[in-house]
Amino acid sequence: MPVAYGSISDVAYINGTDIRVRIIILAAENTQYYIFNGTCTKLQDVFVEPQRCITTDYDFVDTSTIGDGELEGAVWGAAINDSKHGIYGTNYLSFSVKSCVPIGQSSLVYVGAPPNLVSDSGVYTNYTRGIADPDFWFKPPSFCPPSHSKARRSVYDVPLHHLLLSRIAMLGSWSPH
């Protein structure tokens, strides 16, 4: 199942600085393209965002409603404990209970030594089933490494704090089937 994160303008603001970020995940190929300020890095064997509600890595936290009780959501959380790279914290995902449509994501992690606290959050808006323009979302730009090239195998080839911070103001678009 392909997944893409981005926004109409692909701009996020971090500490008053604008950055251009786009992430394309091609789950069937176990490949992720991370495009940061015009530089594209192809990664393979990377973490793929949980699909169709939740994976076994996450624990149920709570339910809540949005609006006048019209949308019920479930919140799930997972501890992040990567001692090899000095990353610790928690990530939360929320989905609608009835349809598994994603609602939001937030995380609070410590990165590096001395640890820097990184907090980020995002909401999913304008969700539609199916993909109106798959080439827009899932065709890597021409300056990205070709899909048949030998790719780097570690997500840490990209500055991790940029991966975490790039989630701010991201929108999701994917096919649920």
C-alpha cells in the first residue's frame, strides 16, 4: 500500500525557519523517499507508518469524540526506545473508531546527547478514499535516485530530527485498500 505525506505547499516552519519537506513511502517496495529542501534520499527497509488502524507495537490509550460527539476516535501509543541512536520518548496515533480513518499524530522524544526535546504533531485533513492523482503523490521527482538503484539501508542516513520535525503540518493521502 503506498503512502505519501506532504502538503499543498510542502512547507513547514521550525523555529521560524521554513523548510521544504516531502516524504513518499512505497510500502510494497519497502522504500521511502525523503525530500528535504530539494535534496532527495532514498531509503529501504524503513519504518512504515501503521496502516488500517494500528499495529501490535501500539497500546490502546483512550477514546474521545470530536465535534458534538459526531466522530469517535481511539488513541494508541508506543514507546520509542532506541539506545543505539539515543532516541527515547512516546508516539501517539489516533484513528476514527468506525472507519479507521487517521485523525492525528503526536510525539514527544529526546534525541541525542545531551538530549534535545523534540515535540511534533500533525492532523490529517481532506481525507478521501482512493487516489485522484497517483503520480503527484507516489512518483518520486526526477532528481531522486532511480527505483532500481542500490539504496542505503538505514533510516539514519537522514538527520533523524529532520524526519521527526518534518511531520509538522503534514497531510496524509493513501488508498485504504
